[in-house]
Amino acid sequence: MRKALRLATKGLGKTHPNPYVGCVLVCRDELVGQGYHKAFGKAHAEVEAIEDAKRRLGASFDKCQVLTLYCTLEPCNHFGKTAPCTEIILKHSPPIRRVVIGTLDPNPLVSGKGVERLSRAGLDVSLGVLSRSCFQVNEDYFQWVRTRLPRVVLKAAVSLDGKIAAPDGSSKWISSKHGLSFAHELRLRADAILVGVETVIADNPRLTARDALGRVRKKPIRVLLDSHLRVPLDASIVADEDASKTWVFCSSEHDSARKEALLARGVSVFVAAGNSAVGGVDLGDVLRVLGSKEVVNILVEGGSRVLTSFILSGRYDTLYLNMAPKLIGMHGVPFIQETGVRSIEDALSLELAGIRRNGPDILIVLKKANPPCSQG
């Protein structure tokens, strides 16, 4: 199962909106086939592993008779882009006699039905092997299936004194090359990247996942919070050939002429409920729209106003702080803005989930403890 988990992670960022799944076939303790779900619409992990075993074993495949299939997630039992994996497994039983599953699939079309069909057909089915690890590799997918809301990851590169930019607004680069590399790995895993309009005006980001040589590895959906549609029409995320992958959320007080100009470029514009507390759009509305459009996870990159809004509303799951050994001082741009905290008793508490060195930087992983205010 550990091998199957390693295979599953090869699909990170490529299977949207499907989960990451790895699978291996074993004959008398010898691995004879392996596979993983490589991309949406392509063969599932079970099919990949079975076909790999048939290539390796040739005519001996049907003679093996004692194959065990290990799969990180319950095999599907319904028709989608591909045939049910249970059907494929049973077609090859024997030689497949036993199926070991990491965790059930929460999708109502699957949950328990795959296990039931395989068991009813006489296969020996085991469930719950390395279940925690199998859940964690698909934590985003599990949350989206159950709530229809994307899992929200916040990311910020900060100085030791909690600043994301110098007094003149410059921020390239607070992080080391190790911090930048980690940021692009997060982008690679994300279905969408969210920023505020101030970040676009100041930095004109492309919001793509790139390798160390600057080559584009993935182009996630670009989500922009822009209550009054101030985004420059020559901004990269509006003017490039992928403008259709830019989704702008504005308030009802937006400039209608600007909206038409954005729509003419292929940009999608959504009018969300206003939120006077942060002077922008309602984050609950934004997340509900994204979830309805099969955005399973979203990476929020800022700026500080946007990050503060997510933290104060409690609408996030994980916060990555890449802290560089630099000091900027009191006039730098803070990572988080006014919170309303006036005493230590009112301080916002987060749960420390991990800390490690990231080149010369320190990567701090934090989880939401208790929401500081209502998420209703």
C-alpha cells in the first residue's frame, strides 16, 4: 500500500476533479504490476496496474491465479469517462483473488458500492490499510465531495518581522529560491489561485506553476477579488491567450462598462454579495461558486487584505508561512492587517502543524484552530 500511495502522488495537480489513486498488483509477495490515475479522462489506476501486469507477465498472467490488488481508494462502481473499475477487476478474476483498499470513496456514486460488488462476487476484500495516509493524499477531494466547497490553502512569504513587502511596495524576492520552488509546487497542486486586485495592480502576476527554469508546468484557474473591477485591461491574467481561465468576483457596485470589456476578452465575471466588514465581496459566496464549478482546492496568495479576510472569516484550512531571515521594519507591508484584537486574550489562535527548514528559510505550517467568527 505504501508503494501505491507513492504512485498516487504522481498524479498531484493533474486529475481534477478526480481523486489521486495509486494501485499495485502482487503475486506471491512479488510486485507484478503498478499504475496511477494520470489525468482526468484517462485510465484509472486499477486499469493501469492490470495492463502493466499483463505486459510484464504475458501469457503467465492468467496462470498466476493468486493476484492481490492494492488500491489507495475504493474502486469505482459506476460509468463516467471510463467503465467501472469493479467491472475491470472482476473481468480479471481469477487471477485477481484479493483486493486491499486504503479507504472508501465518499462520492455517493461509489461509497461502499465498490466494496459490496467485489465482495458479492466472491473476492476477498480488505478495507482500511494505511487509511489515514490514503485519506490525507485526497484530503481536498474528500472535503469537496462532502461539502461542495473547495479546500482553502493560504500561502505567504514573510520576513522575520511579519512583512510581505518593503515600504516602497517591493517584494521580489523575500523568499529564497527554495521558498519560490515550494510556492510553485503549491501552485502545481491547486485547481485555482486566488489574489486580490491590489496584488495584480502592484505585481502583474501570471499565476502559473513554473519550474526552476521558468517553464510553465500548469495553468490553474486565476481567481481575482475585485469589488469595483479596477483590474487593468492589460494585466497578464486578462490580456493573455488564457483569459478564459480568469474568473473575477466583483460586488453589485461594479463598473458595468468595465464588466463588458472583461467579458469581451473572455474573462468570466461573477457578481457576489458585498461584505462591508472587509470592503470587498463575500468569501462564502465566492467559495460556493467555485465549489459548484468543481474547484476542489484553491491556493490564496494575497495580498494582506485578502489573507486577513480569509483568516478573520475562518474560511481556510491550512496556512503556509515561508519565513525568510530578513528584517524590514515597522513601515513594511504587514502580512495581516487590522484584526480588532485589543488584548492577548482575544488573540487569534492557530494550530502548529509542522515546521521545517526550507533552504535558508523556515517553513511554518499552520491549521485553523477554532474559527474566530461565524462562518454562517
